Amino acid sequence: MKKFWGLALAYTCLVIPPSAKAQYYYYNNKYYDNAVVFELGGSFGVMNAFTDLGGKKGIGKKFIKDLNAKNFKPSFSVFTIAMIKNMIGVRLEGTFGSVRAYDSILRSVAPSTYGRYERNLSFKSKITDIQLAFEIHPLFFKNYYVYDEDPPNISPYVVAGIGYFSFDPQAKLNGQWYSLQPLRTEGQGFKEYPKHKPYSLQQVNFPVGLGVKYEINSFLNARLELVHRILTTDYLDDVSTDYINVDLFPSYLPANLAAIAQQLYDRQGELNPTHIPEIGGQRGNPKNNDAFFTIQLKIGITIGRQRR
């Protein structure tokens, strides 16, 4: 999180005017704007993820083709935005929600899933995401004052930046939830699997998205926004590579954790009691990193406009 204190400081230095003297420009026939106005607000909406687990019928697909709408969970955020002449926004935002996925969702289409249903894995995770991002509002690159026009009430925009998020994939066993990262279910850090690296529960992401802003009045606005987070990890769901040798867990974990890991790393036996774990069998797809996204309705209050 230290990185983001630095980003927040940079944000503050960027948006605070160097002089206390206001510089006004035309906004509409009733108000002037400062060169920089601030918006404070919050949002509510939904969060979902793209991971190795769950999805839709057929073989696992990339991106939205494998999205299962049943996995949407509530999310909310708080934010502050510095709007520079309504053209460019510099945004600091905290978003909170959760994601989940489970192979059992494929039960009705199991014959088409090439073993994904039979894999029988699942996860859930809380998400805390902090982002520093830019909004670009192309319609406001026009100088409406020159044309003696009021600016539009609706402004589509793009958003992109950098984020820092925390997660904690968990799975349920015998009525109790267990954090999966400490169990090293794919042999992360085992010398027998040098390519299976341990992963951190706090990582950088890259938010990109689209939105539309509606000016309800000179002080209140609403945004509808979709923001996709590009991740640098494939372990949002704790699934990425292959099944390992189950006999190795006691060599690397305390006895109590090894016993849990041996039950959670391969759960096919819960559906098929004759199942024999296959060392090196495909568990996930390391070629595609995981991702998550939000769809949110934002309400903001504008500070800095002056009546003419």
C-alpha cells in the first residue's frame, strides 16, 4: 500500500492549484467553472470475474464469451475526481466487492465441458481495489463558448489507469471456509515444481473502461461505467497449472494444513469415488491471466462552480 500513498500524494500535488486565486471560464449561461473543479461521490453496482473456474458450456473460452451472469456480486466505491475544464478527470477511487466461481454451475451442460464440471473446484474472494485513473471526455475538447452554445448534458468517456488490489481465494470444505493461498494447492514453492511460483495476495492491476456522464444539474451528476481490471496473476481463483503429487503436501506444510490441502487440491473424487488423481493432469490454463470487472452507477457532487 506504500506505493499508493505516493500516488495519492502525487494526485494531491497535481490537482491543487498553485495559486489561491480562482481562474474562471464559461460553463453555461448561469455558471462559471474554476479551471479545476472537484467531484466527490460514491457508487453501487456489481462485480464479476473471468477465471479458470465455472464459465459456460463447451471448452473454456476467452473473455466475455465465458462470462456467467449468475456470478455477479454487489460492489460499491467512494471516489474523488479533479475535472480539468470538464475534458480530463484525474480520479482516486476505492472499490469494494467480491467475486466467485464454481465448476458445479456447469452441471446442466456437463457433457459439453470437457471435464471442467468434473474438476469440481470452486472459490470466493473479497476484493479491495484502489485505483488512480484518468478520464478523457472527448465532447468537451470543443470550446462551446466560441459557438455560444451550452455544453452537452451527456458526455461519453474512456477511463484508464493503474490499480492496487487485495484478494484472498477461499474454498468451502465440510461447512468451513479455508484460505487457499497458504495451502499451496499447486505446489507453489515446492522444489519439485520450480515453475510454480508463490503468489502475493496484494497486486497491481490496470483498469480500463468506458462510461457515460449525465449532468443532472450544475452540482449533481451521474455516471454509468464499466471498468475491466487487467491482472498480472492467474491465481485470483487459486487455479492455474497442473495437479501435483499429493504425497508432497506433508513435506512442506504443517500436518493440519497438509490434510486440508490434500482434500482441496483435487475434488473430483467427491463426484466420482473411483477417481484416481493424475499427477501432471490439467488443472487450469496458465496461458490466460484472470481478470475482474465492475458495472457501477456513480453519483457525484461537483465543487467549484460559481454563479454568474
